[in-house]
Amino acid sequence: MSVLDEFFGPGNELHLPSLDAALRAVVENWQHDIAAGDQTGFLPRTINGRLYWYGFTPNARRRREMLDLLDAWIGPTYSDLGQRHGALYLDDPFDIPLSGLACEPIRFEVLPRMMPGSKLAKERVRDALIILSSLLRRRPPSEFDAPRTTVEVLDDLGHAIAAYDRDLAMACLRELETTADLDESNLAFLRLRVLAGLRDWAELLSDRALEDVLAMRRPLGVTRIIQQAVYHTRFATLDREGGEYNLRGAVDELPQQFRGLASGAPTTSRAEAVVEFLIALQHSTDPSDPTLARILLDVDPESGPHADLKQLLDRGSSVALKGDISREREQESGGGPTKSSEQQLAALWVAGEYMAAIDLGCRLEPSMQVARTLLASARYLQSAESAVMVEDFVTRHDLKSTISTAGAAFRDDLAWLESFCAPASAGGWRAWFDGLGQAKHDGATNAPPYEVAIGWTPLDLAEFRALLFDADEAVLGQLGDCGGQFMAAHHHLLRTPESSTLTERILAGFALSHNTSAGVRVLTLAMLETLSPASPTAATFASILDWTAEIVDDCASPTAASWGVDVLQAATVAPAPDSASAMQGFFYRVVDALRPYRTALDLPDLAALNIVAEELGVAVPVELLAERSDEVDPGAPYRYLQGHVVALYSLTESAITRAAQVLRKLLPGIDVRTNSEHDGSAQLAALSANADTFVVVTASAKHAATDFITAHRGGRPTVLVNSRGSSAILRELAKA
């Protein structure tokens, strides 16, 4: 039997047959709703003459909403909600099984108990719950239930990737799979993009659709993602060690499905260059092979970043390579024998050198054969640069009308090109950002088409910075409203020594947009968590606090109360010099925003507020810290950790620092240790081997570090936290 089936059994003096007919019918309906798992319901319990109600909700988000509603409908007048915030009694045998449900129910006692007025209180609470649940059942789809547009979900997904928040990213993927109008190919591309953003290369290479993706025509960005995954899982360590022989052996062991993994485009990273070069080397050791030559000629052959790839050829081929490169350059300058232009174009196409084919074809005399090769090459690459070049060639030579009378495949490639080169698609991130300056556009229409944006090359730091600082408030507001994919594409720039000033501009955009999405919340928190190493000036830090306070004002709600506390903790853990006054003002603004949702704050949240208040020399408002019942044990969910060595690991120190402080406050004497080392060390190895409980914040940890910790755990469990904030750490520990 389930826990709910036994609710009216031992430990409950109420039995369904003893209830009056009307109440019994209501309770049975509530039982049905709770069992269905998609509605809210309430069940009564009497023990020793005291009446308790238990509220069951389908998920944690609804639970927080329900706490806020109960505070308004019943409040401290007729309940202990103000003291216990709906927490279960974990020393009550009746409550222990209920705490194991997927979403812990809300418990409150009806007050006053066993004294004049108690009968009236029981009747009013019962009537309020009946009316409240009826209204909730009949209400139209709320912001929690109504399907969102694909653009909105993609925007949240981009912010989740930028924040490395796996939980939100996977929730967005599930939402897209359920409600979006994306085909299976685009959904597969999205999954790979998410896994790459989360740096989960092993899972990416085991994705259920990868084999199909490798066999289909796909965007250049997707090919580069897969190349990155192959590099990091198979070649990265050997490449760092410089083992030529071992690299050749590793590529020999590469599964067949990856041996055709070539982009045909100029490489943009070491990973892409190594993977393409090794795969090409499997097929030919002739240095004149188009792919080998392209990669080596992309850079200075003597001192460029990929120059050492020449060592992967044997000594004789290395000598021949210099001669072949010289001959190729002579041929380009008109000296020595050469193939005809058409032969060269065909050879590049056959070799999969699509960008080189486009470079050459666009310089040739127009013909249907040249146009066919150009269109097919552009479609294979699906990059903005190559598409614009081909579209210009076709238009300049007036070939569209001729192509429209050709074969169906030819016409289909032309239709694809025209769609891909539409103004909203062709200009890359710079043109998209410039488009944000057009006034009074709806935010959704400004979001870039995902299937196009995945192939756009990210901006460098200088241009990214210039765009943000040249933008006025209207543009920043537009960026905050629809910039999720932009943030995902440039997330690596948010963790640079200059990131504090970038953070200030991005948070300004969020505040000006009044966007309250989950994606904005997680990225706001992520940027605050990584703020400390950037060492902002006092003025920049004060501005960051002002914009963040505005974001909290907009986003505060019953479901975002713990997030608000996390933001407060992250922003104040390592303040800039001479910022005490700014932090105190920030504290009061956040607390004021959270005040209406005080019942949604759990006991660890309140402990965290106390810690920050003590540091800042301020006081938490009395109404947030109403006197607690003696039965309340704020450390109960963590009592099992007493006597344990608890290790918290994250590359960003703020969240684990705050989580450790809260644990020490809830469980005085607990041994909590934190670690933020980037690479494996003797200290991290010893901590991994000896800690009784080890927590890894995967949202802020390299996979190499996670693997290092797991390897030294000796089979002992590791608690993985896939979201940001100290609340996420405490939630996972409470469930462990």
C-alpha cells in the first residue's frame, strides 16, 4: 500500500466513514486529485485532540505558491503557518513516510486548540480549504501551466546553458519535446547544443540520435560541437602530453561513425583542427591532401598554433609537405602545371572541402555546374559567411531564373539559400545585435532563428564588450528580453578578468526588460556567483547591486523566494572595498521584496538571512522571524550529517561558502570543508577519499575535476548538484 492509502490508518484518529457525508465526499475528491498527481488536495488528521491539515501539491513550485495562498486565506489567525512554514515534523512517525514523497506536503495545525473558539476555527479553515481548492481547480491555465512559445523556451534554454544550470536546461528540453513545433532533427541538434554547453561530452557522444545526425546534412555549428566532444573524450589528454605516436593510435581506435567527421570549413579552435587533421591523416599521409593542406595553411606553417600538427606526419612526409605547400603557392601565383579550375572545384567538393570550394567557385565564370557545387557546399556548411558568398554569386550573375527551371534538388537548394540569407538570418551575432536598436519591436520577434544562430561564430571579447557598452537602455532592455541564445553563444566571455563590468551591463539589461523568466533568474545568480574573482570597483559593485535589486523586485514570488535569498548571499559574500552602505541598502531592498512571501521561506533560508544580517550589522525584520514552536528543529533534515565530514566542491566559492555557513548554524559542531581547486591535487584527493559526504556542484565544476573526485571516492556516493545557489546544495543534502 502507498503512503497515501495509509493516511487514515495508524497515527490518525480520523477515519473516512466517521466523517459527515459532505466532508467525506470532498476528502475523497481530494484523494483522487492527489493520486492523479496534477492537482492540489488536502487531507485532515486528528491526534490527541489536535487537528492538522496536510496540503499535497504536484511539484515544489506549486508548493511554494500554496504556502503563499494559505498565508493569505488562513494565516497565523487560525494556524501555525507563521511559526512552522508548513514543515513536517520529522520526529513524528506519521510524517516520516510523507517526507519521502516526490514533493513534500505542507502541514499545519489549526489554532487555537482545545479552547473556546477552536470549533469555529476548525470550521473556517475547512471551508477556506474547500473554496480555495475549488477555485484552483477551475482557474484558467496560469503562468505555471500555460504552454510557452518556442521562442520563450529557447530563450530560457540559452540562459540555462550560459549559467551551466543542467536542471533548467533539461526542463526546457523536455518542454520543447512536448510542446514545440520543432522536428526531430532540430530537437536532436538542440540536445547536442545543450550537452556541449554543459560540457558533458560523454553523454553527447552517447545521444540516441547522434548516429542519425552524423548521417544527415547538418549545420556547421553542430559538426563543430561533435568535433569538440570527440576531441575532449579521446584526444585532449594525449594532445596536451604531446604524444604523436599515441595520437595516431587513438585515431586508429576512433569508431567508424566519426571517421567522416569533417566540416569543410576553416577551423576555429584547436579541438576542431586536431580532430579534422587526424581523421584526414587516416585517409592519406600525402601533405597535398586538401584537408591536411587547409588546416596547415590556415596558420603560419612555422609558428602558428597548429604548426605542431606537422609532427604527426612521418619525417619524409614532413619534408614533402614543405615542398607541396610551396608548389601549391607557386600554382596559385601562376607558376608550374595546374589542374583546370573546374577540376580543382570538383576535387575540393569530393574531398569535402566545402569552404575552399566556395572560395574558388565564387571566382570562376558562372555556369550551372559551378552554381550547383556552390549551392550544395553552402547547404552542407550552413554557415552565414558561406551562404552570403554564394547568394551574392547567384544574384550577381542572374542565375536564379535559370536554376528555377532545373531539377527539384537544385531548386530546393536555392529555396534553402534564400531562406537562410533572409535579413534576420544572414548577418550573424553583430547584425542581430544591431537589430535590437530598432524601436518598439516585440521581444519574441527579435530572437534569432535557432537553426541559423547555431552556425553563427561567437564574437570576440573586444567586440562583445564594445556592443554592450555602446548600447543604450532601450537596446539593453531588448537584450534582456530575448538574449538567451546570445548569452549561450558567449558564455565563455562572462568569466574573464573584465567580467564585472560585463556583468553590470547584462544585469542592467535584465532589469530594464522586466523579464521574470527562470532563465533570467538562474543567469543572474550565476553571474553574481562568479563576480568575486573579477574584483569590481566600488562604483561598479554598487551599480550591480542596484540593478540586481530591481531584478529581485520584479522576480520575487512564492516560487522564487529561495532564489531571492541565494541572490542576497551571492552578492554579499565577497564585497568590493568601501561598499558597506551599498550592501546594507541592498539587503533591505531584497528583504522588502521577499516580505510578502515570508511563508515561502524555509528554515535554511531564514538561517541564511540571519547570517548575512550579522555580517552587515543589520537586523532581519521581526515578521520574517516569528517565534518558532519548540517542536521545530531547523536542522532536522541534516541531522544525519552529525559527526560526518562534509565536503562541498565548486569552482565558484560563494555558493559553497554560504551553504557551509548555513549548515554550521543549523548543526553546530558539524565539520564542513570547502574546496574550489581547478585541478586535482593531493589535498583534493585526500578530501575526496576521506569525506563521509561529498557534494559536487556540477553547474560550476569541470568534468575532469568531477571525474577526479569520483575516482578517489572509492565507490562511496557523491551528491551532485546540477543547479546554482546555496539553496540547491541544501535541498540535495536534505534529500540524500
